[in-house]
Amino acid sequence: MIRGQEWGASTKNCNSEQIPLAGSTYPAGTPASAIVVNKVLSRMKTPVHLLDITFLSQLRKDAHPSMYSGDHPGVDCSHWCLPGLPDTWNQLLYASLIM
């Protein structure tokens, strides 16, 4: 999720985004890379569990570092640094490990 057009914004990037996407559908659809990974995993003989955080992350356009992230210079849409999203990833990982 790097381009604002992916979620219907007229902006070029995620700068100034303050709220997550509403609903449970990402407007740009599933990334091609996720489709390939899921296809490969479904064909593996040894069962593998993938903790897929892609969809959860896509809906959090507000969690990218931007002008709201303090001293971070500029916009960096390839990292997730604001509170909330990485914490949720950690909770999901922990829950999957103890189950």
C-alpha cells in the first residue's frame, strides 16, 4: 500500500492519513504477491501455517510514518511504525505460538 489511488484517494501517498480504511474490503484487491504465496503454500506437501497480516495492514493506511510520526522525515510508506498495527501483529504471533 504505497499509492493513494489504491484506496481511492487523490493523494500520491499516505501522508496526512489519520484514520484506517472503513469496512473489510481493500479497494485495490489482493496483491499479486499474496496470491502467488498462497498458491505455493497450498501445493506444499508439508503443512505450513502462514500468519498473513497483509489484509490487516492494508486497511491501516494511517499507520505509516508521515507528518504525524514526530521526528521522522518525510513519508515512508514501506514501514509501519505508529502504535497499534505492529502491536496487533505481535499479539497475533503470540496467540498462534501458544495455541
